[in-house]
Amino acid sequence: MAPVQAWPEGLNHAVLQSRLKPLFTIDFGRQKCRVTQGESQIEIMLDRGEVGSGPLSETTCELEIVLLIGNTRDLFAFAKTLSYARNLRLGKLGKKAERSYHLQWGNLRYAIRPWRLLDPTAILLRR
């Protein structure tokens, strides 16, 4: 909540704060590391936890890769090696907050929408 000085004069911020209730919760742990692929530095982040709203919740397990330094060709080469891992797939479930709002609106599970496979060479050749 904003500092007391930010509120209009005469507003009882303590009463206002006592009325605030969370819409949803996001509870996760993150592990991360850096790897070298070719001439590039890539960060890998694994988030595992739970998103929820009221009695509804669902687990989350996300792997994110970010190109820190280097070129996209190396990033796609690394992503291709990940595609051979069991129980790992490219998909879009939405951000954690988006999934939490989905639960807050009373929806049970977020629909899994698989992405079509990308051809990194086609993307890189368009430059």
C-alpha cells in the first residue's frame, strides 16, 4: 500500500487497508543458471509452485530461457536440445498472474494451448 503521505487528507488509510483482500496468490520457487551455447550466454529459469484464488488452485512448472549475450541462432540451437527432453514441451499457459485471475473468475483449469513448432532457420532468414 502507498505511504500515508500519498493519501488525501482525512482519509483513514488504516480502515482502507483493513478492507483490502487478496484476489489471488502466487507461490513459487525459482532456480536459475547460465549456460554457454556457441558464442552466447543463455539464462535458464525453472519456476515451480502454485497459483490460486480462494478454494481453486493449480500447480505450475515453467522453464524459461533468455538470451543474455549473443545471437538468436545459438538460443534456438539450445532450445532444440531441450525439445528432446521427456515431459517437456513448448506451450503457452499464460503468465502466473493471468492464470490466477482465470481461477479468481471461477474457472477450474487453464486450457493448455500448444504452440506449433517453430522453424528457427525460417525466422532467422527473414532478417
